[in-house]
Amino acid sequence: MREDERSMQPKILILATSSCAYPGADATGQAHLSYSTNTYVMNVPSPAVFPEQFYFDCFDRGIGGIIVMSCGVECPYDGAYEQLAARLDQVSLAMRERGITQGRLKLCSICTVCTKSFVKAVTEMNDLLAQEEVAS
């Protein structure tokens, strides 16, 4: 992909948990599976540490979509996944009130070997963002 084409695509931020999703992203690269270059993977201990305002700040700064990839109920931090899911529910409600498409924030469980699920999540977010671009 040419650099000018990349800069035209909306950016996707991926918050990937250190223990599950980030190794899954790494495995995706090691398997030489292709996914869009407009993605930015951030290795985090637990996405539960980000307050609600973080997500709105990202959207305000030009991030098109955010995918929170976590271990799900397998999270090594007791209660973190439940806290994360509740926080993202609140963010989703506030997104609706602000007129932001709720699909631009997605929570999914990705394990250390979930390479196809990783690629699928990125592809689905890109498809959603492309549909929004066409509609506007």
C-alpha cells in the first residue's frame, strides 16, 4: 500500500492485553497473515486501566476505531474483564449520545494463537469505517 493511501484510511487503535491478545497479534505477524496497515497495536497489561474519557480523546484526535482485545474471562487480573466490559458499556452509551457510531468501539477476546480472529476483527472494523466514509 502506498503511503498516501495509508494516510487516507482511518486509523484503528488496538488495545491488546500483554498476556493474551498481544501475543496473538505477534503470532499473526509471525504467520505472515495480512491485515491493514492503518492499525496501531498497543501492548497493555489490562485495558481496564483506561478511563472512559480516554476513548473520546482518541476519537477526538482522529482515531477512526478502537478494538479492545482482551483475554476475556481468562484475564489473569481478578475482576478486570468484568470492570472493562462495564466501562465499555458506559462508553458505548455515551457514544450514542454524542452521535458516534457505537461500532467504532469493539471488545473482543483474542488468545495467544487467535490469528484468524485478530485479522477478522481488524477487517470488520475497516469495513465499518469504509461504510461510514461512503455514507458521509
